[in-house]
Amino acid sequence: MIMANFRFHQISNTKKIRHISKIFKNSSFIVFLHGFMSDLEGKKPNAFLKFAKQNKLSFLALEYTGHGKSSGKFTNGNITKWSNETSVLIKKFVKQNDFIIVGSSMGAWLALKQFQQFKSQIKGFLGIGSAPEFLENLMWKKFTKKMKSETIQKGILQLKHGNYEYPITLQLIKDGRKNKVLNKKIKSKINITMVHGQKDEVVPVSYSRKVLKIFLNAKKKLVIVKDGDHSLSSQKWLKIIIKELKLII
């Protein structure tokens, strides 16, 4: 297993972003964006880093503020901030090079936001359990009246899901509404593949289909992983994802 070499990049007086960057001169990049309340300690970042090194491709992945070892409180974060942090690191490390963007869950939402700024540099897009606009559609709209009331009154709700507890702030929900991506068509001739677990209980497969629909002229593909869950982090599922990444490149 290739161990990631973590570094920190200071993007302001108070913000430090932990990231992995491996650069081969004059090569294209793979940029990996992780999911909601996730980090770079998992199997996916390592699998993509290993693949990049084997193929002499440069690699970048980051932990947004409030995630992993990056600075800041999770409850102060939102899609606008995390998307802007992603843009800052792409400008810093990828510079003018082409890149394939890989987004896992919420990372696919942030990936779609990057098309607004880097469309000409993005040469492929791989989504894994893609979850654009999930805050409104998969959280807020499913909250009970009591949950909505508590969120509005206290500004935060401790949302229990399985063994996890997510602190969902009202400002996060409101900010999500300002970052719609599924209502804007993107003209691009790149390869786009959405990989989604058949048994994903967090995000329905329909979200990967929604992502594909917004792209015009692209070479589009949907891969539904039999028995696959939301994270698709096991070795057998990572093999499928890496195989699809090879086809995009």
C-alpha cells in the first residue's frame, strides 16, 4: 500500500488545508474530492494516488476546512467555502495543466462547481455515489416538522444516521440552495462516468443519472455496481472504479 505524504497549505491567516500532492513534470493531474464529513485517511485516496504514480500522472487531493486534519470547525463550513478552497488548491498545484476530476458523494457536487472555473482544463469526470444538492433534497425535505423547527430555532440539528451523528447547520442548508448545479447544462466533449452502488442507501442511483443529464456532447456512462454500497471502498469495488478511471484517461 502506498502511504500518502500529507502536507499543509496555508490559504489565509486562519485556514490551513491538509492535502496530498504528487507532481510529475508536464503531466496531467488526477484531482480527488472526498465526501461529506470524510477525509483522506480512507482507501479511495490511496487507491487513486497509487494509480496516479503507476501511470506517471500528477495527483492532488485535499481535506476541506472542518474535515480531517484541516483547520476550522465543520459547523462553519458550507458548499461555497469548500468549493472555493478546492479552487484555490487547484490553482496552486494543478496550475494550467489538464486534469481528470474524481468526486465521491458530496465531492461530485464540488467537482461540478469546478466546471464553472476550470472547464477547459477538465478532461474527464468520474463520480462515485454522486450527491449533488443532497442537503436540500436528501436532508431538509426529509426532515420532520420538529427537526426543521429545531434547526431554525437553534441554528443546528444533530442528525443521527446509523452509528454516525452529523451536525447540520441552518447556514449549511441555506448555502446549499445557492449552489445548485443540476439546473445548468455543461457543454463538453469529455468522458464522464458515474459509478453508483446498486444498494446505496444514502444516495439514490437517480442522482448519478441527474449528473449525466446536465452534460451535452459528452461521452457518458453509468456503471451500477451490483451489491455496492454508498462508499464503494472495498477492494473489489475499488478495482471496478480504477478500471473505469483508466477508460476515462
